[in-house]
Amino acid sequence: MPPPSRRTGWLSLPILLGGSHRDPADVVPTVGPGPAVALYAVAPLRGVEHLVLDDLSAYADDRGWVVPAGCAVADSGPLDQSPAMRAGWQRVRAAATGRLVHGVVVPSFAHIAYRAGDWERERAWLLEQGLFVVATDPTELQAGLTPEELRA
């Protein structure tokens, strides 16, 4: 039986955003026992970012994923702010571009981009990078790619 989770608020139902364009040897990084992931969230108020990141960290830890130093990032403010204006999201993008991470864990895809146009741009970029994205909120079930899209 697996050990009890330290997660406090989120139910776990991962949704993978596939489409890896990296070589198979690049899929699992050499930094630890599992894939390296970045944690990212937007907290509504300053000073509570750690609460959301703690849940995401527990989620990743439950799966054996590694969070490299500096890759647990939160911004504060409204979700509808452009991802290009968020310093934290830019740090996640830099980690992905530098191949420090091979996936991103978020509470909901809206934390990456709230507006449809912004989400399509960020989603295309994530796919180009070959990253997987997991939304821990179970209501995100319909937002991921279909199994046929994941195989493509």
C-alpha cells in the first residue's frame, strides 16, 4: 500500500499534454529517479503562494518526480493576466528551454493561460518543447488531449 499523501486540497487526476519532439533518450532526465518537473501556480494573493506549491510538490513527490532547485514557481494576482507578463511563468519557460525540466505540474491549465488565445500560444510552445503538462484539478479532465492526439 502506498504511503499516505501529504496533499491537503487537490484531488489527483493527471492529464498529460503530450507531443514530445525530443529524442527518447531525453525524455527522462538524469537528475533523479523520475522525470524532472516544474511546479507552477498563480495565487490570488501575495503570501499564500506556498500553500498551492506545497500541494503541487506533494503531488509530484507522490509520483516520484523530481523538482529541480528553483523550479517551484508561483506568481500572484489574477489568472487573466497575460502569461508573457508573469515573471514566474517566464522562469518556467526558461527552465524548459534549458532542458532542466520535462514536464510542468499546475493546479489547472488556467494557471498557465486563462484566455483561449493565450492558452493556444502557450500550448503550442509546450508541445514544441516536448513537455508534458499535468493539471491536478480533476475538473480538467476534458481539457487534455485525446488518446489519439497523444499517440500522434
